[in-house]
Amino acid sequence: MVTRLHDDELEVDEKLVRRLLGTLSSAYDELPLRRLEASGSTNALFRLGDDLLVRVPRQPGGSGTIEKEQRWLPHVAPHLPVPVPEIVEVGEPGFGYPEKWSLVRYAEGEPPSLPSPDDAPRHDLARDLAAVVTGLRGVDVPDEAQTDPHLRWYRGEPLAAFDGDMRAWLEMSRSVEGLDLDVDAVTTAWDAGLALPAAHARSEPRWYHGDLLAENLLVRGGRLAAVLDFGGLSVGNPAVDLVVAWELLDPPARSTFRRAVGVEDDEWLVARGWALALGVMVFPYYWHTMPTRCAQRMFMVRQVLADAP
């Protein structure tokens, strides 16, 4: 049984995907197709044969992220140190399904686990992640990208612009049954972040992934193997990409990551605020439907609280 994640979720199943693939080529008819359990909240994912993956937006309006990847991944991908989604084809709406969808190369690797006190410090992974962040930040931002409304997202705005939403989610979290979250401690840490002038300031627009978290990464042998899902790719303040330091890195590796990116105190503290926000926002919405995501974000929030003065 497929779990519905959104009230406006589009109906997507193997039969529909087969029909959509048929509009591209009959060569796909003979390849085995199966839905992956590890689908994200934005796209339903279907493995096609050994080498391909079908990504189908779950909600109305999902064509925008598919088109964004098609337009801008070729611009940023050459500057990144690991593979990113290689788009084979983009399909059109059809058979009652209203959005565009994409066929990409399947990327090999495993989802990264959360760090454990028994693990060796993840210095190699820290340097790999830092190379992705600095690679994105170093890509030129052409005039077309600076004026493209699809490349503007709240996660590239000043942290303070998110304050109203954050406080609403904190209050909603108080009533989530079974949620072991110290809401008062999170509120205190959030307030400390908002006290920084950097939380209210705009920065020079740079590229950022926007969702650089465990569920969008693959690893092999402790090293980063791929970065997935660039639907959140945008231009703005890139501090939000630093949140991965609190989700996937132990404290020594976190320091390695920070040095490798070259982050000053103000940006680091703003990023810590973003880690709180991206953690808390999932609890009221996904607590009953995406337990793995919620566990990962709870770990991240607790890491931030442990790291905060």
C-alpha cells in the first residue's frame, strides 16, 4: 500500500508510469518496472530496468522542478565533484496525469546512516560534502538565473523571514503525540539565532542545493557517491546547505566540514538556525507518514541543541 503524503497527492501507479513511458519509446516496454519504497515527498520513484529511474511529481505544480533540473543541472553539474541526476528524457503530461516527469540514470550507492558515537570521525565524508557546497557556490550566476522566479526560494532568503512559520510549527509540535522534543529549548536556540544581524541580512546571490540532507545523498565506503534531487536548486543565500553538518557529521567531522567550506561565525550560526527550522517543520506534517525523515530531523535538531551555547 502506498502512503499518501499530501492532501492534493496525484494518483500515480505502475500502470500509469508504463503508459507514460510508452509515449517516449517502445524500447522501455520490456524493461522491468517497480515502485521504490524510498520515494521522497516531492516525487514518486520507479526503478526501470537496471540503469534507469522514473521520477514522477506527487503534487500539482511539480512540472516546475522537473523543468528547473532540465534547464540548470547542465550548468552546475560540471562544477560538482560527484555525480548528480543525469536526465535521459523529460516526459509530457498524459492519460489524466497533469505534470511533466523525468527519466534519469540510476545512481549506485546507499543512503547514509546517522553518525554513532562508536563510529570513527567522518572526516572524508565531511570533505566530500564541503566540496559539493563550495563547488555550487563557485558556479557563475548568469543574468538569466538571477531573474528566473523558479530559482527563488524561501531557503535562500534571510533566516528571519522564516520566523512566523517557525513559531507556528513549534506550537503545532507541542501537540504531536509521541514527539519527544524540547520545544522550549528549540525556541531559545531559535531566538538566539534571530538576534544575529546576519539572520536579517541578504547576501550576494549564489547557487545552493536547498535540500542537502541524508535522503538526497548516496554513499559508498564512507565516501559521498552522488547528490540527488535538484528540485530545490536555487540562487540566494547558500547558508541552508550547511545544515547537513548537523545531520550526518560527528563533532570532529563537523569542524572539518566548516574549515573546508571556510565559514565565518555569523554564517555558521545562521546555518544552525536553518537546521532547527528544517528539523521542526517536518514533525507536524510528516510524523505519521515519514518516520525515517522525522527520525533524521530529530537527530539533527538534537545535534544543534547540543552544539548551541
